[in-house]
Amino acid sequence: MSTKKFSQLPALDALADNDLFAVTDTDSTQSKKVTGTILTSYVLSSDNIEAKTGTIVTKINELNPTVGNNLKATNLYVSSALGYKPASYFLAWDNVTGKPNIPTDLTDLQNSTDFVSYDSDTGTIRVSGSGSTARGISSDNITEGTDNLFHTSDRVDDRLEINFGRLYNTYSSAFDGGTVTESLQDVPGTFRNIDEGQSNIVRVTDPSVADNFVVGQTLRVYGAGSLSEEVTTTPTFGLNDLNVSAGFSENVSGIEFSYKLAKYSLISGEIGPIGTERSINVYNAGNDVLSAFNTTNFVKLDITGVSNTEGVAVYRRIGGAPNQYKLLAVLGPKDLQVTPWKDYHTFDYTSWSGKNSSDNTYSSITHFPLTAHTSSRRGWRDVTIQSINKQTSFFDISFGDTYVYVNPDGAVQLAHNDTAKINEAILTKSSQGRKSITLNAKTYNATHIGIPDDFGILGTANITKVKKLPWSGYKASVPNNNLITAITSSGSESISLVGIDFDGNVKSQYLLIDDADQALNYLIDFKTGSDSILIETCRFRNMIGGGIYATSPNEFKISTSEITNSGVTDRFQFSPLIVDGGTTTMVTGNRLENFSDAVNASISSEAVLTNNIIKACGSGLFIYGSRFTLSSPNVLIGPANEFLASPDILNTEYDLINIYRETLPISGPFTSQAHTYQENGQAFDLTQNPINIPAVIKYRANLVKKLSNGSDEIYGNRVGPSAKDINGTTFPTNTFGMISGNRYTILEAGNTNWIGIGAPNNNPGTYFTYNGVAPSQANSSVATSGLARSSEFAGYGNVSVTGPISIQNVGTGVDPSSGEFKFQLSENTIARIKDGIYAPSNLQTLYDADIVAGNQPAGSTHVGIAWSASIRYYTRAATISQIGSWDISSDTTNPTYIVTVTMGSDRLPIVKREGDAQGTIVRIHDHTNFAMYSQVGVSHNYGEVVNIIDGSGPNQKILYIKFWAGGDPNGSGVNIDDYGLANGDADGTINIIDDFVMAQGLIK
């Protein structure tokens, strides 16, 4: 038998129980046989299966779960009768055996009486249970949650009390700010439980005001801060330190004036420590120093080291120790802008300032210590009342979780702050289409209130009051001293204020720099170009600056109201009312008092300014350039109770156009829009030239001053050897202020040879065109006297450098024959009037110096720059109806021409010379055979009407016209032709210059 390997044996396809396996028994080291049955029993033994359970489960789980019923089996056994069923069989409720009954009603439950149910018989929710009596369920049976609470009477009352004001404001036209009690200021208190410099409770020891404080109110707390940091630096004295003006001297025999300074934040109110003392002994002749202070006698403080968001508190001691340092002034940016700051003692005291009349120091004030402090002080902070604990002798106000940093002594002053509530009510009502709110008959405190268009604020006259919160010169981080402001930036419409007092709280405010925005320090600002503003039975009092600002308004009306008391000092110019450049302005039946500047209604059209009492308001009423204006009767009273005359009125037939400095470009020229001049509704032809001499559009700029009697007057237009310029000096002798080609009128002949510089004669009243020749006397030496007037500001000093303000005509883009014109200011001119030699501050300084020097009248004031556009042309005044004749009987060099004319209907009359008053200057045109001395020439044949007599026919006049230098000075004989003269025929015209203003305004 051959030997074979196992691999060479034939394969067995199926294993039977009796099949044999050859194995080696390792225990006995013998070969033995194993049947298929034994092998199967071994492999499938319980021990082996249990040992491989994990592997078996894993392998089963790896099978595809979507096969079958997801149970790794395709069917499940049900019963012998039903056999195996798929998974869907077991998901049908009807196939389930032993299932419970589904209850369809509470009665299907065995404990049905233990459930809450609806009783259809009584219509209530009921509960019953085993062993209990059935009863209805109420909130008494339900425990209150933590967040969702039950309504209780107390809770409803408290909620209504907190929100009544807001809800009332929303759903009614009235407003009460949440309480009908007065809002207070300057309520003293003390912080309690101070820990690490912080507290949230203030105790007030005056229980009589406890009811004025309500939970939910906003308070402004003076003597508290949000941050731990404090102001630690002090202002410093500059190089000029502390000295006196020329009217005083420093002398040990004088009175000692000592000063200490402290910084404060304009925005948050923190006050720095007091600075180092500075002292000076002030002396004058007689040593009556205290009564000698005035505009030329004062103490000067050179204050430095202050940022643009800081002010300075000035403390002063007079007479040395042991006298105290008293609070003299709280300086704002506008005060510090003028260096050095001047102490006038009581000279600039105002009776309404709340200061001491004996030394002009504060006797009471919010926030600032009245005497010099040592260390830094906290500022102010807004907080909300969370709770109030009222006791018999005091009450505590808690701010809840809001803690503030406080002063070491805990001292604080409280003020209600109604700003947010009032503004919220206004905006809410406006958004709902409601056009007004009615404030209650009480006092409110606010910082800034904005009014939208088409809205009014109403109150109870003489009782409802809105008072400005102390030191509220910033609106958030933006400087703004207004209490009431139109929300619309320009062109606000339809705003009414009726029956309310507005108090500016003057003693607790500071002045802001208002160079770029004149309205910044005004209590009320309606902005530029407002329309339909109505103010009735209101009182505006005690403002730090001006009253009401509404420049260029349309339909502005204020009646039966008061605007009184400006500033804690009178050193700055503020007006009670600015309505300049307006149309249809009515200011009637008002009282305006105690302002440093006049009521400004200049350049108004169709205005009624009557039945007002204007007292101690600069020069009273300023209406320069107004037309169709009624300004009398008014009672005008000066600051010393002197009577002021009613102002002059210039009624004209021209448009009113102001040029605003802030709108002028930084670089490049300014070109106006095209304007149209009309008469009687028709465009006026600006190109007419009836005698072949073209019309000329002439632009002029002049300086305007207001006299103490209230009238307006042009100044700075005098030239000649006797003239002084606005700098108080004489003009250079080469021109004496005149410019070649410009027209002038002789006022005083003096010893000037006016004929030599272009005048037809040397008579006062004669006008002429300057020919550029240096003025001299008849003997050719330099003239030393003589005065002429220009039709515009002459400039000053060297007029080639500081000459007139030039305004040029622009001929492109307009049709002059249709009355159109426009003008241009050069870049150089803009620079001069914005920030240069003709800037407002520089002109004011020059004018003030002129008053001191006696060159301007005492009590007058500089107003500004006025400009005008005129059309100048020759117009026919009369028609020559008879042959004329020369009269050389008395003067052959300056002969007189006698001619009979028929007068025309032109606007300008012909008048004869009356003394020094020049007669009308006329030109003769198209008068056949008329001749004068050839040196003069027919084209220059203008003469002066020296006499007029009536003719024989209708509208006939006989004119006597003197032609200066009209005859040959070298001629001789008795005939007119000996002097180059010839009579004209009965034809031709007499023409005069028509020079009238088409438009004018102010450069503001």
C-alpha cells in the first residue's frame, strides 16, 4: 500500500455522525479516533458557546439590519395556531392580546373623583377626592411661582404708581412726569454706609420734601461719580502771571488781592484740588481801589493748563488773612478764550446773578464749594430711585444695585431730572400723530429738550416751569447750552410754546465757545430758517447767554411774553431775541430786559415790532435794512433808566440777502446764486443806457454801528487829510485813503485842492471821481485839512493792503436785461472777513479802542459788515423844450446854462443847490449845437443845478445849470463863443444818475 499525504486524500463533501477523525491524545501520547457526533458535541458545548458569546453577538450585529424586522429575525412566534408573524403584525393594536381598555372619560377611571374637572352644571373648575368634599378650585389652592407672580392689590398699585406717568403720557395729550409734586434742586443730603468710597443710599434730613421723591424717578446727584479716578491737577498761571491794568499799579500800600484756582470737568463735574495762592497789592491814586474798578481798571489773571473739556473755579480773597477765599467765578471755555481773564470786582456785577453785591462772589451755588476747598471733589451722576424709607425726622433714598463714588464727607445735593420723561413723551406723542403735550402746573427740571416739527408744548401760564439743571452745558459729549432746541437742523416748522416759564438757572451754568455756532449759548434755539413759530404767554428768565435764537424765520410770532436777565456778567454780547432776516415777523406786547445787546430784527421784511417794553438791552431795537416794518410805538429804556429814541427805519424796495461766514468756502472764491431785481412785478432791465453810457452794477461793503439813541449809521467811510481810519490814525498822504476811479463827496473843503484831484469845484457837497493824483493844497504842498465821504468802507491804513472789502460782479450765467445779477467774493476777501483783518473780533477790538480814544461816540456799538448791490445809470429827467442860453455875466470859467424843460415822471426829482447841499448833477444829451470848452468835451458835459424857477407851461421848469470849468479859462471878450460855448436848439434831454439799491444784507 502506497503512502499518501492527507492533502492527497479525496475530499469529503458531507460530514456524518459516524465519520471518523484521527487525533492525538496528548495526555496518553496515543493516536485515537473521534466520530463526527463527538466533534459536534464538543464544538457546540455550552462552555464553548458561552466563551464565544461576545464574538457571536458581534458577528450577528454585523449582518444587514434592514433584512427582516430589525430584530435579526424575519418572523416571531405567536401561537401554535398562528405560527410566526412578521413585525407589522405586532404593530397592529387589534392583534395584541391582554391589552388594557383605553379610557374615554374620567368616569372610566377607578379613581375618577381625584381629578380636576369641569363642572358643566355650574360652569366652574372643580376638584374632589376620596374622603373629601367636592369644591371649586381658586388661586388660593395654587402655590405662587418664583418668576410668574400673582396680581395683588398692592402690586397693581405699585406698578401703576411707577408707570402711571409713562402710560398717561402715551395715551393722553397731558403730561405729568409721573408725579404732580414739584421737581426740586439743591436738596442737601448725606451718603450712608460708605464702603471703600462708595454708597447707594442718601439720607435727607428734611422730611417736608419726602413726598416729592417717588420710586422710579431719575435724580441728578451732585457730589457723586461713576469712576474712582479724580481730577488731580490744577490750573497754572502763565508767563504774565497776575498783574493789573494801566489804571492801577502794584504797590505795597495797596489792597491785597489773592487768588486760588481749581479745575473742573465740564462734562462730569469732578473738581480738582485747589491750586497755589497768587497775590498782588492793587493801588491807585487815593487808594480807593474797590470803587475804581471799570473797563480800564482791573486785575489780570493769565490762566493756563486747562483742556477744552475743563473749566476753572476762581477763588479770591481781598485784604489778606484771616479773610476767606470766596468763590468769585466759574469760568467756562468762552471766559477762558479771552486772555488774560479780568477781575472787575463789582463793576460787572448783575443783580439777577445770585451773587453778593458787595464783592461779586457767590452766596449760594450748586455743587461748587463757596470757600476754597483742599482736596478733589466728586462730580455729578444720574441715578434712579429704587426704594424710599421714610422716618419721622429723615428719609433714606436707595439706588438699589447702583453704587457711586462719593466725597469723604458724604455731602451731596439732589435734583430731579425730568429730561428723559419729557423727551420720551414728546417723541411718543409725535410718532402717534398727537401734536402737543400739556405740562402740569408744577416745576420740571431738564437739561435739553428737543421739539420736532408740527408740535407744541403747553402749560399753565406763570405756574408751569421748566428749569435747566445746574451745569448742563453738555448734551452727552457735545457742548450745548440750549434748554429748548428744534430737532430739525434747519428749517424747523410749526412749533408752539404756550403758557410756560423757562428758567436758565443762570448762576449754575458756564459759557461755551460760540464762534462757530452763535446759538450755542442761547436758551431757546429754533435754528436757521424756521417757519411758523408761535410763542404766547411764556417767560424766559435767567439764561447764561442769549434768549431766543431764530435767525431768518418765516412767520415768527411772539406775544405777551417776557425775556429777561442774561448772564452773571455783562462782559459778553447777547441779545434777548434774534429774528434777523425774517419775513412776516410779529413781536408785540412783550417785555425784554437786562441783556447786553439789542433785539435784532435787522433785514426783516413785513415786520411788526410794537408795544414792547425793551429795557437795558444794548441800544434797544436793531432793525437795520428792514423794509415794510412797523417799529413804533415801543418803550425803549437804557440801562440807566434813560429814554432811548425809537430806531430809524430804512424802508426800501429791494430783496434782503445775508451772507453767512460759515457758508463761505475754505479755499477758492464764493459765487452767489443768480438774483433777479423786479419792480412792480416786472423784471428790471439792468442794461439800459438812454444816453449811450452803459448802466453799471456797483457792489459796496460798509461797516455799521448803532448809536445810543437806537439809530443805525455807517462808519469807516471818511477819507481825506482830516479823516481818521478805524484804527484811529490818519491815512497815508499819497492818497489820504482814496482809490483812483472811486466816487467821493466833499464834506469839508479845508485846504485841499479838490479840483486838482478830479472835483469840478471845491464846494462841500460836490461829488467827484478821484483821478489818482496825490492831494495837495493850491500851492502844491501836501494838504493838511479837508474831508470827503466814500459810498463804501474805505479800509484803513495803507488801503492798498487793508482797503475796501471787494465784491465783484459776475457777468456769466445771468441775463442782466431780465434783471438778473450775481456776485463773487475772492478767496482773499473771504480770508479777510472770516479770520483776517475784517473778522468780527478784530473789528470789535478796533471799535472798542476807537471809543476809548474818543473817535467814536460813547454808548455806540459796532454791529457788523453790511453789503449792497446797486444799479447806476443815467435816466431821462426832463425834455428840453426851448433854445437854451449861456450866462457868462458873472463867471466865464464856470458859466451857467439856462434852459427850459418839460419835467418827466422819473423816480428822482431835480433839486437846486441849497447852501452847502449840492444840487442835482445832470448831463445834457442830444441837444443840437450845444457846446462847451473843448478841454472839457461834450462827452463830459455834466453840471450842477443851482436854481430852478417855474416855466409858463404845464410841468415846465427853467433850470440854471452851472458847468464847472465849462468855459475857456484863457478866453476874453463878451461873446459866449469867445469861451468855447454855444447855445443848443429846442431838443435833447436832461439826464440824471439813478443809483439805487437792488439788494443788501449783512455779512454775518
